[in-house]
Amino acid sequence: MPSPDDELLSCFRRQLSAASRRGAVLAGLVFLPAACGDDVIVAHDPVAPQGEAGEPSSSDNPQDGLGGAGTGQLPVDPEAPAGGIATLPDVASGGSPDSDLLALGVLERLEDLCGACHANGDNGAGFSGGLDLARLIESGIIVPGSSATSPLLARILDGSMPPGGAPGQLQRGGDPTTGDIALLADFIDQLATEPAPRCEPLPFVGLDAAYASVLADVQSRPAEERTVLRYVSLTDASNARLCGPALEQRRQALFKLLNGLSMASEIHLPAAVDADALIYRVDLRDYGWDREIDLDGDGSVDVADGWEAALGAVPYGVAFDGPEASALSAETGAPIPLSSLGALTRVVGSGHIYRALLGVPANIYDMELLLGLDTLVEIEDGNVQRAGFFRYPPRSEVMVTRFPLGELDDGAYWFLSIDDSGNFGGSNIFDDALSSYVVGWTKAMWELPNGLWAYSLNDPGGAPLADMPRACDDTCVRREWLAPVACMACHAHGLQPLRDMIRAYTEENERLFDRETFADTLALFPPAPELDQIIAGDNDRYRAALERSGVQPGAPDPVSRVYLDFDRPLDLERAAAELGVPAQTLADHLGALPALAPLGDPSGGVDRTLFNAAHLEALCVVHSTSRNRPAACP
């Protein structure tokens, strides 16, 4: 079986025999170690199961940021604040990282890079059928909160691990890139260095009390605006005894979620309606959600507004009857004017509803036209910046193109075309670095008018991506990788570092190019300092928008944390909190809810799917004596 180096050399020789001299020269970039030293690549290749008709079961990728391998130089500031409000004590102590998408992506990438040598505990601590983070921390290989002093990162930077040379060179175990390294550093810096500060849980808030607070707020507002008011509650988190920084993270998730689904030019923060800031008023007009929504992209109206689109998914949308609930519905004109943050995030953070709320077409090329972009013309006119690179393993080729948004270039649209097929014998980025180049799956990131980013994963035809062209078994399939919230996790601080292979090789081999091709290539592929400056400018605008959104700089992405946390198995306290009753009340009614019987065991729990199926019945049972009950109860 030929080695990777032999395969690349063979490919290079085939290209040399091709008719296009320019194509042969650029194809040679794949092989030359000097160029590979500045390799860049997406940091993770996601895989997801097929969802509904061409729709991913959730949609987008956490680890394919604008990443790069590069020179082995990563600026690490040991004085930089680590972690912000959201630390990962469960992960840092060796627990499951299932509530953090960045952790999941980083751990999977480390498996890709290091698992061949360290699987099942071989050749050192840390790997035993999967990354054993607790052992890596216990052995001192990872120092929580300090990437600058973690030997794991140091050994990757000096090229001693994975074996074979500095980052960017072909090697047996893998090819860590600058993007990989930046994300790994973020992950380590966010690990908890000490227990979370103690805080006093807030008083329990039942559903009747929540409806009373919301009704009082609605009735305090001008009559003409009440029909555009909706409410999001954090009481389920507070009732489950989250407090202090953990509860503040939920607030920041709400702020970022709403503004990340808005085409408005300004950031709008929802207003707290209670003294403990557990219930927030949302004005649909602030986010453009007060319009009719086409959910399936067929040109017809499916729901009256964005809120109905978000809450129409069973079992989260439950209408209530009762003195306060009925009056609230009458005032707002909404059958379901109140939602928990977790349920809202889980629904709107996925595929088609995410796009519908933004008001963009499902097909990315139609969306480009909506943004006023003719990408083919922009490329032909040279009004773009580019970087091209490849990674190994898995073999991938990526072309990244940045298009300006707005006449003053005060916005950006980044388009990545990624070929993971391994079939690079024909046309690829090294054949013609000046072409439009769309071969495999694509990722688009674009700047919203308010400065936050939006995301989309697509197939070569522009349709939403349903899976990834990566060979693997079921263990590497995670539906979350195709959800927009996964991109939010990876890009919590903005675009990842990016290093281009093509310009340096072109400059070093000027004699191999005709004059026009040489000039056009240099014009399209900016030098590294200029590219860094472009990325820094885009990141400055994004981070300023985050701050205006009330999101703490440097903290992990709060939206993806809420999204994944919602799917974790529920214990008695969490299940009761979501139902709006004390844990003892739910325990007293478990005899009438056989599906939830495992909650009676102190160590028992139920998974989200089971809880969803029993949700309405449980609401009816536990609220049998409440003032407000589900309208569908017998």
C-alpha cells in the first residue's frame, strides 16, 4: 500500500503530464514540504445523519473554522483571562464533555491526530478507546486554565507530537494546524482551575407565578404593541438550582441567540420583567420576527410570525388555559406567548428554522444574491481575498474566499469549499487557484447587519448539507456538527487563524508562471500580514457586536452550551424544574407517570426523547390543581 508521500508524489507526476502547465505547478503545492509548512485547514470534519428531505437533523460544524497549521508560532498570552463566566468543571475533572461543543470537537480532533499511536492507553496516558481527559490532567500533560504551560500544546508546537516534524508537514499520526492549535488553546484555557463560586439559588418560581408576572408586564405596555410581545423564561434553570455565573451564562445565551437570528442593523437586548431577571420580554419587531414565515422555502406562508415558527415544534409548544394564561393569550394574540430558553434554543438553533428566522433561502447561492453578491463576477474582477491549503489526515483540500459586503467593505462573506473525497486526480485548488472552485461540501459565514455572524453548510449544489463525505462508522456521527450552534461554539471569539500555501509557492517559483497568471495570483492571495489584518478587522467588528449583545469577551459560547445541555438526560430535579413544579411534587405523582418512573431512583434519570414523549401528560398530571393547566388536558 503506497504511503501518503508516494500518493502525493504520484499525483504530482500525473499533473506534470497534464496539458496545463499552470495546473501542474499549482498541483505541486500538495507535495512540497516548504509549502506544507504554512498549511491551514478546518479543524474538524463533521458527520451527521440524514434528516428530513435534504435537511440535516440539526445543521453546521463546530470545528471547521478558518484554521491553519502554520509556522508553529501561536501567540499565547499567559496573562490573558481564562474561561470567563463559563468554565468546564465537568470536563476538567474528567467528566463527560457532552455539554460543550468545543470540547467535543477538540477531543475528536486529538483522537484523529494522536489516536493511531495512543489508542487504548498505548504509548502514554490519555487515550483508552477515546481521549481520557482526566488522565491527561492528572499526569500534567494538560494544565487546566493554562495552555501556555500545558506540555500537550508545547509538544504540538515544537513538532515532537505527532511524530514526523513541525505542524504542517506530512506525518504518520496527523497534521495539527494553526486552527487546531488555536482551538485546543481555547479549550485548555477554559478548563476550570478551581470549583465554581458558591451562590445561593433563587426562590422557586412555579408556572402560575410566571404567568402572573408576564401578564402584569403585558398589561403595563401600550395596547398597540402587545401583539408583538413574547416572553422567554429562565425559571427552569433557576428552579434546577442554577445560580450565579451559570445563570448569567443563560442570560447571555438569550441575548446572543436573539441577535444572532436578526437581520436588524442594531443589537437589541430583551428586557427583564421580574426582580431576579428570570423572565424576559421579547419584542418581535426588534429581530424582524414580526413577519410571516415560509418554513419550507416553497414561497408560501406557513406561520404568522417567527415566534410561531419557533414554538410550533411538538412537544415544546404547549398552550395553557387558566386565569392568567388565557388573559395573556388574549392580550398578545399568541396561543403560546411564553417559552423556556432551553426549548427555544434547541428548536431555533437547528437547520431550516434557523434559516427561516433569518429570512434567507435554503440554497446558499440564492442567499448570496439576496446579500447582493455575484460571487463569480467578484472573483473575475479580483475583488476578493483568497487562501488555499490542504490537510492530512484525512486528505482534504480547501479554498477560502472572502467577499466584501457593502460598498465600503464594512462587512464580510467568507466561503469555504472543502473536498474530503480524496479523489484529487482531476480538478482541484492546485490545478487553478484562480477559478471559482466548488468541489465538495461548502461552508458560508457572513456578517449580519448588527455585526454578529451567521452560518450555513451546503452541498456543491448549494442545498443544505445532510451529511459529510467522510468515511467513518456510527461512532463519529454527531448530529450537532451540522447545527449552526456548533459554528457558534467554534467561532465564539471570531474567525480562527488562517495561513495560505499558494502565494508563497508562487513567489518562490515566478519563472514557472506566465506574467498574467503570476500577477493575478498575487493579487488574489494576499501576503500573510495583510490577511491577518483583514481577519483582525472582521474579528474586531464581531467582538464589538458581542459586547453590545451583553456577551462577556473571552468566554465560551453560551448558546451552544444551552443547546447541548438541553439534550442531556434529566434527573428528578431537572425534570420537575422543566415542568414548573418542585421536585417533591413530581416525585409524588410518578405513580401516574410510568414512563418517568426511573426518576424515583436517586441515581435514575430519563433521556430527552423519553421525557419529550411524556411531556404533555406529565404537565397535565403535576398541574392538576394549578390555576393554569395545558389546554389539551382531559
